[in-house]
Amino acid sequence: MIVMLPIAFVIAEQEGTVTAIVWVLGSVLATAAICVAAHILRRMVFSKSDKHSPGFTIEQIDRLHNEGVLTKEEYRLARRSALGLTDLDASEQ
């Protein structure tokens, strides 16, 4: 933006003030559009939402176990997986 102002004034001296104003406003609008696009792209890439999470929640695993859908071993493994624990951690118990 700061670099564009001297260019706009040089153009204004040669072609008129209206052209300089158009250049400055165009530069401001282009910069704003790039910032908005970058913000939207950043939010899409670094989104913390769990919309696409393939796993189950602890509550869902507990419910499935209470309904008899999961055996004790399946329940234990599913809970450990949901908590982010590996099978190597299981050997420490």
C-alpha cells in the first residue's frame, strides 16, 4: 500500500487526480480481497471442527458396551483408541 501511493501521485501529476484516486482505491480493494481470501483459506485448512472425524466418542463407546454390542476386550481397545493410547501402552499395565 505504501509503495502504491507514490506511484499514484506520479500518475496523478501526469494524467490527473481521478486516475490516482482510482489506483489507490483499486490497490486498497485488491489488498482487502487478498486478505479476506487468505483468512478464509487459513480457516479451512486449520479448522478444528470434528465434522470429518471417523472415530467414536467415549460416550458412544460406553453406550455400545452397555447395550452389549461390544465385548469387554472390544470395549477396552475402543476406549484406549479413542483416548489416543497405543497397544504398547497396554503392556505397561
